[in-house]
Amino acid sequence: MKISLAKALKLKNEMAGNLNKLQNRLSRYNSVNVEQLENTPDRVKLFNEIIYISNKLAELKGLIAQASISIYPHFHLINEKKSFITFLENLNKKHGKHTETRGIHGDSEVVTYNAHITDNEANELIDENQKEISELQDKIDEINATTFIEFEE
């Protein structure tokens, strides 16, 4: 069956969630008191489902990776822009005259600072980068919606 990359990503998350639930269930019932065996779920069936879903999940992840290779540069650029935004947000942008307390007696003095990148400039750069991130995410969403893979559940 042909499914979009967007659908495949949702399916991958669903499969991973189901696999986790099955693994947890088998973990609870793997070793039980022999007197309680008849109240125990079919462990062979559970184990086989785990193997089957695990293999299908690996197959799906491989298909997603192949189909989404054109998205990787967008992902990396988004990550770098997010890092740059964090850098700008944390950058000391003190500029102009500031009264500061110095010494053990709390003496005040006026200190003049010169910021290479001011608060306003940083905010403009942050806004520009956030806009670019949004545009890149739109491209990723479009690729995810228009790229299809062949996968049988």
C-alpha cells in the first residue's frame, strides 16, 4: 500500500507505542507461578507479535529514512538556527551607561558598556531566524505530505 511520509511517521510512532506495550505485557507475564498459568495471556502469541512488529517497525524506519533523505539538510539548518537563537538570547547585550555596585562597601559607579550586538539587533535576528525556521518546517511538511512509500502493515 502506498502511504505518505507524514502517515508513515505517524504509523511509526503508533507501532513503537504498540511494541512498547506488548514488551511491557510480556515482561509482566514472562515468569509466572505455575498455579496461575491459566490466567496468563498467551505468551507465545505475545512474543511472536513483538518479533513481527519489531521487524515491521525496522522495515518502516528504513523506508522513512530513504524517502526523507532530502529533508535532512532542512533538519540540520533548523537545529543550527535554534542553537543560534539560544546563543543570541543568552548573549550579554549590556550597552550604554549602567550604575553598578562595586567593592565590599557597596560603592556605586557608572560604567559604560559597548555591545557589538544590541538587544534590539538580537531581537531582530531572532525574529528573522524564527521566520526562517517556520519556512523550513513548511517545506518539511510539504515533502512529508507529497512523498510516498510502499509499505504493507
